[in-house]
Amino acid sequence: MNTPSHKALVPFVSVENMMKLVHSIGIEPMLIGLADAIESDFKRWDKFDKTPRVASHSAEGVIELMPTSDGEVYGFKYVNGHPSNTALGLQTVTAFGLLANVGDGYPVLLSEMTLLTALRTAATSAMAAKYLAPKGATTMAMIGNGAQSEFQSLAMKAIVGITHVRLFDIDAAATEKCAKNLANMGLTVTKCPSAQSAMEGAHIITTCTADKQYATILTDNMIGSGVHINAIGGDCPGKTELHRDILLRSDIFVEYPPQTRVEGEIQQLDPDHSVTELWQVITGQAIGRHDVKQITLFDSVGFAIEDFSALRYVRDQVSNTEFFGNLDLLADPDDPRDLFGMVLRADPARALE
Ligand code: NAD
């Protein structure tokens, strides 16, 4: 990284710079790079401090902190989830995050993470699908065509090799927007009149809707054998997308069980219902897909290690570029014990003496 002139200046990646970074790397190469970073951190799962995210719920939504550390670097993300925000012209999900050096506790990166969350969520979905989706999957149903949907579609194209997305949203304007954004991106895009019709011929079914309730986006009769379900939108207590019967027919894969049991689709099941941790599939300690008829379900809620990996990737990518500024975030007097003197010396009245 272009070393800041002083250690107390913290490299900061703004939304504008994140967009420049995305375009300089390319969206699909960046999704692949993020998936590689996440996969390599999932392979060293036991190196990380792990804790379910700390959530503060309200009637309108949730605000969460997601910390983790690998012993050398510490990271956290601040993220909200407010399904009613879009009606106010605001994002459902916004985020920012930070990496710090464990050795001295000084932050080494502060970054926007609204865009980065969409990218890392899509990269994680595709990484899971690479292990769990049926071989040769070409077609994905994309239910919920909001902010995350194009990222989800492109990650499945770049990493799993799908060629066709079938879109459905209860809001036709969202489907129009998604279809328009995905035009000329190398995917065949079909706008569908119902969730049921979106499912026709789909090998992968992604649900990515936002509603603060137990919703039933998919019912059991819609799900044929052999499909992979990538369930993204059920990620809070009381906020799910799938009918319980689908869960009972599926082999379920999760990020971190203590968090997913509270937040994921499996909150609908007994607390001891068997699930497989994704990192174990990636390291070969557990079996992923073993049967063409098997229904696999990635019950995604989003875990802190994915954000840590994404921030680490961004830190590496922006080094030696212009895509960051330096933030005067940390008070750092020359004499570490003279914090007060630093304030006195900054008194404008003193400058006139
Ligand atoms: P968004 O509000 O931009 O889009 C959600 C879309 O879902 C909207 O277009 C809405 O019309 C549609 N929708 C609502 N109910 C529907 C239904 N019954 N059938 C079909 N469509 C329906 O939200 P977003 O930013 O795209 O996020 C989508 C969901 O993903 C949210 O619930 C969010 O919390 C979740 N999310 C999860 C992760 C994760 O890591 N698992 C990460 C980011 C976001």
C-alpha cells in the first residue's frame, strides 16, 4: 500500500474509489478474486476468532456488528438490514468495515462495504454452489431482483458457469431493472411472471428477497429433485424465505452454526437438526453433493470471515493505486503521553501569541 505519510493516517476506500477499483479489475474477475480470498480463509477456519454477530433489532430492521480476527489482523463490519428502506428511496442493506493490526491495534483500512457486501455475498454464494450445485448447472432462478440480484447472477456465471437466469420479483419494476442491467453481460435473461415459472428448468434457485417476516417464497411442491437452493434473504430472527418442508427434504450447508441457528432458514427446525459447515466441505472433511437427486441448500446469513476476506482482498488490491485516501482518524501526538498538550498546541488563540 502507498504508505500514508504517518502511521496514524488510515487508508480509506470511499464508495467512489470502490467503484473505480471494481472497474479497474472488472466485475467478474473481482468476484472470482473475492471468492478465492474467502475460500482460502475458509480453509484456515480454526485460525479465526468466531462469534455470532451482535444484532440490535427494531421494528423496522436490524443493525449488526460482525467482528473476527486471525490473530494478526482484526476486522469488523457495521451493517444494517431495513426491508422498508427501499420505499423511502434508501438501501435495504448498507455497510462499512475496518481492518486493524492486532500487534498495535491501529486500523490499517477503513472501507465502504455496501458495494463490497453485495460482491462478497455473491462470491460466497458462488463458492458454495461450486461445491454443491449439480454438475454442469446452466440455469438459475433468481427470486428477488433487488440490489443483490445482478451480483448474484454474475458470480454464478463467472464461478459456476451458468448461462441463463430466470428472474422473478413481486415488483415488476425490479425485474425490469435487473434484466436491463444484465443485458450484454453474457447471460440469457428471461423475465418470468411467477416464482413457479422462474423455477422451470432451473438447476440453481436463488432466493434474495427482503421482508421482515416468516415469508414463504418457495413452497415444497415447487422444488424438484437434484436442485441447489441458494437462500440469501432469510438472515434474521423471524425473517425466512423457505417453507419448512423444503428444509426437511434438503441437505443443509451453513457458514457458522451458532449464528445460522438463530438467523437462518434453520431457525424453523429443531436446534439439533443436522447441518454441515461449508468450510468442512471445502477442506474435504465433509461431503457436499453426492447424489444427482439430492437437494442441497446453502442457508446463507453472511458471516464475519467473509467480510474479513473481502477487506483483506481490497487492502491488497488498492495498494500502489490511487483508489484510496488517507483519513485523519487517530489522534497520535509525537509524545504518546501528551495527548492533552497536542490539543493545547492546536488552540488557534495560541497560534496568534
Ligand atoms: P432489496 O430490498 O434491494 O431487494 C429485495 C427484493 O425482493 C425487492 O425487489 C422486493 O420487491 C423483492 N421481494 C420481496 N418479497 C418478495 C416475494 N415474496 N417474491 C419475490 N420478490 C420479493 O434487498 P437486497 O439488498 O437485494 O437484499 C435482499 C435480501 O438479501 C435481504 O433480505 C438482505 O437482508 C439479504 N442479504 C443477505 C446477505 C447474506 O450474506 N446472506 C447479504 C446481503 C443481503
